[in-house]
Amino acid sequence: MVNFLVIDSTNKQALILGNINGENYNIMVNSADKHSETLLPAIDNLLNQTGVNIKNIDAFGIVTGPGSFT
């Protein structure tokens, strides 16, 4: 089983998609262009809720832009 996260911060609402321990996650982060303040805590909350450490994420996908965060 592969744990992965995909992060898209190209819009005002950032999107975190993932599959952790076989469960799918789809989280919208309404950050109004403050991704640097809201996106990483949202990822941390997801990992805490699932009991997974960042070291247990096997793959990351990132949408590279446009946007000020990526």
C-alpha cells in the first residue's frame, strides 16, 4: 500500500488529496491566498488524524503553479 499526498495551491482554495492506509482524503483549505499560513498546518492535522508520520508518506504530488506558494 502506497501512502501519498497531492497538493494544489494554485487557487484561493488549496486542495489536499491523499490516500493514507487505504483511505482517500479530499480536503479543501479556504485560505484566501494565505497558503503559507494555512496549508502546512492542514497537512499536519491530516497526518495527526490518521496517526501517520510524514516519513510514512511514500509519494508527493505538487501542482507547480501559477501561485505564490508553489
